[in-house]
Amino acid sequence: MAERLVIGLDLSGTRIAAAVVDSAGTILHRSKQPFRKGSFQESTHQIVEAVEGVVAESAVNLADIGGVGISLPGVYYAATGNALAPDLWDWEEVPLWREIEEKLPQPVMVDNDRAASALGEQWVGAARGLSDVVYFSVGNEIGAGIISSGWLVHGGGDLAGAAGWLAVDPRKNGLYRQVGCLEAEAGAAAVGRRAASRIAAGEPTVMAGLAGARPVTTDIVIEAARRGDAVAIRVLEETARYLAMGIANLIGVLNPEMVVLGGSLFEASEFLLEPLRREVPEWVQPLAASQVRIELGQLGEDARLLGAARMSLLARGASE
């Protein structure tokens, strides 16, 4: 076929999403199936099944697929092809690339999910066509996918983008040493902890009633904020202040054209986006601040899926 088609795969601890994607970034067919956590060999079998399944369901033949790209929630070591993905295989470093490459007729590319998200948004999303982009993701974890001068930044040990470890507070509590300072103050769990402390202090809020006997979660805080609860809104604004400090640090170091915001916390963007845009200039290098835009991602979860496909297309283009 004249058209170049690839498969994008997005792995998570709960499901595998797969899509047939063309060279313009159009998803021609997609599928999603549960991920059954087990041995690494069982997992590779599921990955191969997902590739073969999405092709079988679509109107193309396996021979028409030029490559497979995989977005991984963890660390991918490009030099060895090994992966460390605790959500998928516990704390075991596994030869992911070799195992998948041996089982599929197409060439395979793998990268971490934050890099894939950055590629997806740069390709057909909010940062379309830009050369210097930071994809800043906030959910249970905080991470950044970095594109500098058109190239993904991986770092010497493939750990670049661990933005949850940015230092934004001089206090050194134990949680900082476990998950990183920024993540401890502004990740999804931090939102729940901050809200719970407000409830324990007796501040008047509907969050106590919404939570009942359950732990206070980000979803509860967001629901309360949408009901106009002042305490919940302040919790989110305080979170935005920490996030603004982290984003300012990234802007000062990397001088991106755009910071794209993604992850589950930005589902409450109506309480976070404008506070972030106000706070970032208070912390960032002034010239860099004047050159950057802070925007919500446009692709949602598809950023990872399309970024995985983009990896394969770029690798194939380099080899043709």
C-alpha cells in the first residue's frame, strides 16, 4: 500500500489500548481490552494478541502494517531494550523489546508514556508542529515528556522527565524521599490529603459529607469545588501554586514554546488553568515566560496512543 500504516499501543496496569493509525495521525480503527497482570511472558502474549486483534478487526492486512509503537508506564532503557514497569510486572527489569520484536513481523519501537504523550500532542494535538514542548502530566504521579529542538529528551539513564521529584519546598518530610517533593505536594494523593486536613481542622465543607467513611479523594474534592465549596476550591488553588512552581522550573531550564497540561487532575482544569497561568510568571525567568504558552492537551488518553504510533512512523521514515 502507498499509505503508511502503523499500530499504536498504550499499556496501563488495567488495560491495553491499540489502534491502526495512518501517516496523518488519523485513527482508522481502535480496540481496548483488559490487561491481566501476571508473568512477563503472559503479558507479552497479551500485547501480541492486542496487535493481531486490532488488525483483524480493521479493514487492513497484517502485511500492510509497517511498524508497532508501544507506550509504557515506566522506564524504558533504549540501549538494552529492557523495561521497568512496576504497574505491569512488579519491580522486575524485563527484555520487553526483544520479546515483542521476536513475536511480531513488524519492527517495534518502545518508549515511556510521558514521551509518547509529548509526541502525540506535538504531532496532532495542542503543540502541533512545535519543536520545543513539555508535556506536563499530573495524576497519581507527576511526569514530563520533553521535546527539545525537535528531539525527545531521555537523559543519560533514560530517566529524564521525572518531574514529580522537582524540589519546590525546603521542608524534608519522609514522603518527599518516597515520591518526590512536587508529587508529594501536588499529585492526586496530595489533593486528598490536603482536603482531609481541612476537614479534620473543622473547616465548613461539603467534602466531609461526600466522603462519608471513605478516604477523601481528588474526585470528591473536584465534585465539591463544582458545587461551589470554598474550601475545596482553595485546596485546588493551593495545589495549582505548587504545580506553577514546578512548571516554572521546567520553563526556566528548557525554554519551551509550549507546556501542554495533561493527566487526570486537569479534568478539573476550570479550577487549575487560570491559577497556573497567574502563578507561573511569579516564579519563572521573565524572557522565557514571555515566549511560552500554557495550554490544555487536546488528545486526552489518545496522546499516548498516537504518540506510540508516531514513534513507529518516525523510526520507519528514518530507515527509508
